[in-house]
Amino acid sequence: MDKKFSENNTVLYRKYRPQNFKEVLGQDHIIKALGGAINLGNISHAYLFAGTRGTGKTSIARILAKEIGCTDNDLYEIDAASNRGIDDIRELRDSVNVLPLESSYKVYIIDEVHMLTKEAFNALLKTLEEPPKHVVFVLATTELEKLPDTIVSRCQTFSFNKPAQNVLKEMVLNVAKKEGFKLEQASADLIAVLGDGSFRDTHGILQKVISSSADNKISIEEVEMITGAPKGELVNDFISSIADSDLDKGLTAVNKAVENNVDMKIFAKLVLHKLRAVLLLRFAKDMNKIIQSEFSENDFKFIDELANKKEFKISSNTIKEMLFAYEQIGKAYINQLPLELVLIKLISE
């Protein structure tokens, strides 16, 4: 039977969106606090969920609504990016005074709330100061610093963490299995890294990979080809060139990546991921098992050998310079130039 993923299937992020608190990954501190408060009947009139994109803010807001007895008919989701003016908030203020259709509460989820205009914030503030007892607001934002203090002070604020790579990796393996695909551990590792701490982005990358796969077994080579990620050997050669002061080796690795149409931003991201691991293994021995869980057996062996070298040339400054190079990729006239320059700088020091 052909289990190849069909484009007609629901988008993976929506298909595997958590439906209850038990299914939520990587936000235990929030689930514990919300679950405990709901069990005690301590329901706030306004919550503020802050965190980077794809960390589950809207999903948990929907679960919260369900847990306090709000049905779909009494749940309202508003995108503040496209409904940001004072007239939109005035319309909301009028609607909150209407009793729920069939629930104990009406819940309003306002996504990207930082996009509201100053006038709209002022109008919303009046509603937050004296909300009807049957209304609960959940404000979600990726940019907490843009919210007025007057709004923040009237909400219970929860900060969402980026999920750890091992959490994303396990999610990738589980979702792939449910979709009828078998991923190599290294494949799941790479997808998790490329997901960059976002459940939504990780699901999106996995969907792209399985949609393009010719069969049900997905190798690391397939993931590299489909995502534009470099071969692991090229990333390792780049790092080795810094550790061994071998400029030719590093420049050759960059050149091969260019020839293979590798995305330079992804190349730099994977270099940073491994450089960080080298430093942690060198100076935080207790993190050995955590680091090991994030890499394939061969990659961990490579990282461990670098971390235990007598002549240790990888430092915090190495990562600092690589971070700067990462930021410059895309701005430079020649995409690989920031990587070439950082190699020359680090090796010539």
C-alpha cells in the first residue's frame, strides 16, 4: 500500500495541533499554572501569552477556552494585524456585553495584539479595566515590548519558551510515524534544527520533506537536498578548519556548499549549532547526555573529539564572530562572503 503523503491531507501543524493540556509539548510551566488555576476556579478575565512564533500560543489559548467551558460558538479569534484600528476595538467592546450563546464564558483571542494602534489600545484598555463577568480575553504576541504597560498590568502574563531540540526531534519522529514514514535519527535531528524552536516551522519542514519523498523511508541525504541544507561533512570540515587553523579546508567547504546550491543561512545555522555543542561539552560536562541526544552518533563523536582537544581553539569569540557572519548573510552582495571573511579572521588571529 502506498503511504506517500497526499497534498489533500490536512496541513500537519493543524492536523497535530494539541487538543488538550496533556498533548502540549515544551510548555510545562504554563500548563501546570493554567491547569491548577482552572481546577481551583480561579479564572482570570485577561491572559497575555508572549513568545516567539510557532511556540503554541494560539493552540493553548484554544485549549484554555475549551477547559473553561467555552464552545466554538462563543469563541472569537481576532487577528490584530488586519483588525488593528479603533473602530475594530469599538465593535469588540460592543459585542462583549452580549451574553454567551451557550457557554459560561465568551472567549476572545486577539493574536498579534502588539499590532493595534495607540487609539485601539486605549479603547481595549477600558474594556480590560471593567470587563463583563462572562468574558475572558487571551492576548497573544511575539513582541511583548511593544505593548503598553497599562495593558500588560491588567493581564496574567505567560512567557512561552522555544521548545528544546530533543522535544522537536521526538515530535518529528512521532508525526512521521503516524503519517506512515520512517525517518533516520539524523534526518529527524536536522529537521528539528532547521525548525529553529518553532513547532509550526518544524511541521512545515517535515511536510515539505515527506511530500517530496519517493518512498516511505527518508534519509539524511533527502532532507539535505529538499531543504537546501549542506551535507554534514561540509559543516564539519568548516568547523575543523577553525580548530586546526586550516584555511584551505574551510574555504573549500564553503565553495562546495555554493556549488551544491546550499542555503548559506542554513549552513551558518548548522555551524553555530555544532560550535555551541563543542563549547558546552568542553566546559559543562554535566550536559553530555543532553548534547548527545541532539546529534547523530557520528556527529557527536566529531563534536566530542573537538571538545577534548588539547589545543582548543574554539572559544566564545568564535561563536560571537559566527553570529555576526550569520546576520550578514543575505545582506552581502555575495552570499558566501561573510562565511569566507569570518574564516579568514578567525584563523589569522
